[in-house]
Amino acid sequence: MSLKINNISIYFPKEQLTNQALSEMFNVDSEKIFKSTGIENRFIAADDECASDMAFQAAEKLFKEHEIDRDSIDFMIFCSECFDYIAPASSCIIHNRLGLPKMSGCFDLSYGCSGYVYGLGLAYGLLKGGIAKKILFLTADTSTKVLAKDDLKLRSIFSDIATASIIELDNNDKDQTHFIFGTDGEGALDLYIENSCFRKPVAPDYVMENGMERGKMYMNGANVFSFAIKTVPKLVDDILEKYQLTKNDIDLFILHQASFFMLDTIIKKINIPSDKVFLNLKDYGNSVSSTIPLALYDAKNKGRLKRGMTVLLAGFGIGYSWGVTIVKM
């Protein structure tokens, strides 16, 4: 029995941040911003809007758009790095707001760019183990709330978006779904949110100096780039070998939408034909754990993803962590 991603719905915050707006804020040519990122537009969560609020909205859209009975959900996973509290789990709060059955389980998955693939792996284990039959998988991050106002580099990349997916088993498919995961914690602090938790909590003097109540994101862009272009090509080769497939057997490659230059370099290293790669970074920015489900949703709406296609999904980033799988849509 293989993994089946049945339905996906998306929630976009109302506020958008265009290159023109960034150009006016930083007195930088908008075309220069686009050339350095490949991004034209981003979405920004409202001041009082948390990741859990966005995930809730995405789930409600999913139930309505696909006429899904919420009582049929027997497990929920919420993937984010922007939780309401350290405790309790934000998934419990979302579970209650959605009115899901009290006999359904839920948990938070604290992961970023590789989170969707990690969540699919966990969902597959729950389904194969008979613990669940229909899983609601939510992703949402409000990364823009931890970006310094004067940090053009990061503000030109990140975006706040939420997604909701239904994950089930395809009982008619005798094939298994395989995953490859990996971690290199040596690079964990190349991308992190400083002064944000127990080791270095947000202190009053820090807030006064920086104006950052939730901590501030820091990124060593050169190291993150080196990690990605070294890791992802091998990751793709390894999962193809595990499935005993070639690149020609894959109908569509969907990689975490990090930045255009990074993706372009990876695609050239793997030597994937451009018509087999789906990119939508330009319109949405880097929405962390939501980039892969958003790309699946967008590719389907644009006619690039059709039923029966074989799709390779690869997530990689903060941690450093990575995950890859191949699914039949």
C-alpha cells in the first residue's frame, strides 16, 4: 500500500509584499531584488495572526472545498516552527477549534523546510501501522515575524502561507512508499532564531535594542547554499536507486522552493530537464514547510500535475535536515 495525498487547500494572508514595496522601503531597484532571489511577491501574516490561525483557516477551506467530513479525521499533524506556546502543543488548540473527534490524536512537528516530507513519513507510519486511516496534515509558518526590519536579504525571501492536506493509503496500489531522511546538526546554527527560547530567552534589553519580541532570524547564506547544492543531488540519486528508477521515470520534480539561484544550481547539477521541474517561487516566496504542498496544489491548477503522475518530493534546510520520497498522484 502506497501513500496517497488526496486533497490540498491553501490559505494566504491578506497582506502582500511586492518587490516594488521593498524597493521603496530600502531604496533598492526592484529588478535587483528579483535577480537576486527570483521572487516577485510574498505574503505577510497580520500582526495578530499566528501560524495556528493560518493552519485553522487552511483546514476549514479544505473541509469546505473538498466536502470532507471532519468526523472522518482520526489523526492530525501540525508542522511549524512558530507555535502559540512552548506548551501546550498548538495542534491541541487547532484540534479543538476545528471540532475534530476527541478520539483522534494530534501532535506538533517542529520542522521547517524539510517538514512536509518528514510529516508524510510520519503519516505513512501511522497509516501502515493501523493507528490512523485519514490524516489531516497542516503546515504553517509566520517567519516574517522574526525578520529584522532592516534585513533586506531575509525579508526579500520569506513568506507566510498555510496548507492543509489529507493523507491516506492507496489500498489498490501494492507498491510501498519509501523515504530517505538525513541530518547534519553541525550546521544547525547557520539558520536559526536567536534569543527565542530557554537557552537564550528574549530579554527586555534585547527587545528594547532590536524591537524583536519573538527573537530574530539569522542566516549564514553561503553555508546554507553550500549545504543544499552538496546534499540534494545525492539525495535525488539515492531515492531513485531505492525505487530502482531513473530520472526519466519521474514525471515531475518538486523541490523545496528556497531561492531561485539555489534551485537553479541544484537542477543543473542533477541535470533535470526544465519541463520536469515545477517552480512557483516567483509568486509566493519561500514559505518554509508549506512550499512543497503549495507547489503540488499550484502545479495541479496549472495543468502541470495530473492524475497518475510519478512525482519526486525533496525538502531540505534548517537543521540541517533533509527528506525525499516519490509518490504517485
